[in-house]
Amino acid sequence: MEENKDIQNENVQEEVTQEKTVQEENIEDASTIVTMKEQQMDKVVSKQKAVKVIVKVLIYAFLVLMAIIVLFPFYWMIISSLKTLDEYRRTVPTFFPTQGVMFSNYAEAFTAANLGTLFINTLFVGILSTILSLIITVLSAFAFARLDFKGKNILFAGLLATMMIPGELFTITNYSTITSLGWTHTFVVLIVPFLVSVFYIYLLRQNFLQIPNELYLAAKVDGTSDLKYLWKVMVPLALPTLISITILKMMGAWNSYIWPRLVANDAAHRMITNGLRNAFTDTTGDVNYPVQMAAVALVSLPLFLVFIFLRKYIMKGVSRSGIKG
């Protein structure tokens, strides 16, 4: 009996030992599987990080390349304006002035091209045309956004359809019209033909449509006139878009070239872009390119400053005008 008990105890111990061994093996297998999964996850994460790094490097490399392409003409303009004429005419161009920095080119450009008069003419035309264009744009956008009259949608669709016609097609008819009116070689011809902009009207109308109509109805109940409501409520709320229109209109007047050259290219009414065309060409046809580059740099500086300091207003005004239609 005692031997049988000993045998049973030994069997039980062997079974317990085998069970522990199996459990340990299972635990080892489980830990091995977990370790393998962790290693695989680490590999996947490392691959993802590597892909993200490569993508970022490629994106920034592309952006740097595009920035170089965009900024290089401005860099070349600046260094060319600081060179002597002999250095500018070298067969192998230099990327920095080697014969001295010629800041005198800027003073010469200002006097040779009579930039003072050109600046005054351009500012006069730009400011006056911008103010009148803003008045027309605000009133037109308000009418299409809030007032109800017969044929409003058809008229607005017709205005939008004119945006598909290239502006150059109107040059001949506009020239015939202003010639018959006797407006050539005046500031009127530089201002009046471009007072109405369908794009600006559309842009401001879209912004006005975002303003709740309940405000307009409440103002009418209180006896407020349309002009007062427009001035007190809608204009302040649409101020970012109005600033954008002002900037774009001024830039358009500043950069205009073909129309001013066609209708008002005399010395008294010449715009700044036309004044730079032949101001630095002598009687033999030789062009002083460094001085001309200096003048171009002076003319480009105001637009560059406007873009640097007011670009957020342009983006804000345009982005707020395309949400509701």
C-alpha cells in the first residue's frame, strides 16, 4: 500500500512538473510572439518616420527651388542696378558687383527718368480711380445682394458673362469712343474707362450675401435708409474685402502699360511704366541698363512693400468672399 502511495505521489509530481514545464513553454512562446510583434511594429514605425522625413525633405527642397526661381529675377535686378555699364556688358556675367557698388545709379535714374513727375501722375490716377471705383463697386454689389428689382439675376448673369471676354477686345472700341469725345492726352481717359470692374462687384456681392438678411429687415423696420444701412452695417463688416479691392485696384493702376501708352503718352500725362520705356536710351540707341534696372527697382519697391505688409488683408478678403453664393 505504501509503495502504491509513493508511486501515485511520484506520478502526481511528474504531472505537476510537466504542467509547469508546458506553462513555462507557453509563456516563453507568448513572450516570443509579443517580442516579434513589437519588433515588427518598431520596423513599421521606423519606416513611417523615414517616409515622413523623406517627404518633408522633398517638399522643402521643392519649395526652396521654387523660391529661388521666383526670387532670382529680383536678385538679378538689384545686383544689375549696382553695376557699371562695362561690367554689365561682360560676356560672362557676374553675380555680384566687382567694380564697385554704384549707388549713384539710383540718383541718376530718378533724375534721368523724371520719376518724381511719373510717381505723381501714377498716384493721382491710381488714387482717384480707386476711390471712384470703390463707390461704384459698393453701390452695385449692394443692389445685387439686397435690393429686389426685375431682371436682377439676368443682369448679373450678363455682367458675369462679360468676364469671359478678353479685355484686349475692348481696346479698339474704347479708343474710338474716347477719340470721338476728345479725351486723348488727358487724365480722364486714364480713369473713366476702368471704373467698373465686374470681378470686384462679384467679389463684394458674395461678401455681402454672407451678412444675415435679418439685419437689413430689422433696419428697414426701424426706418433706416438703404444708404445708411450700407454705410453703418455692411461696409464695416465687409472691410477686409474692400481693403483687398483697394489694393488690387491700386496695383492695377500702377502696372498699367498698354492703354496709357496708347492714349496718353505725352510728358504731362505719362504713367510710370511708360516713362521707363525709353528714358535711358541715348540718341545712338544705346541703353544704360544698370540705371534702367535701378529705376525698375525704385518703381517695384512700393508694390513689394504693399504685398509684404498687406498680403494678409488680400488673402482674408478673397477667402471671405467665396463661401456663400
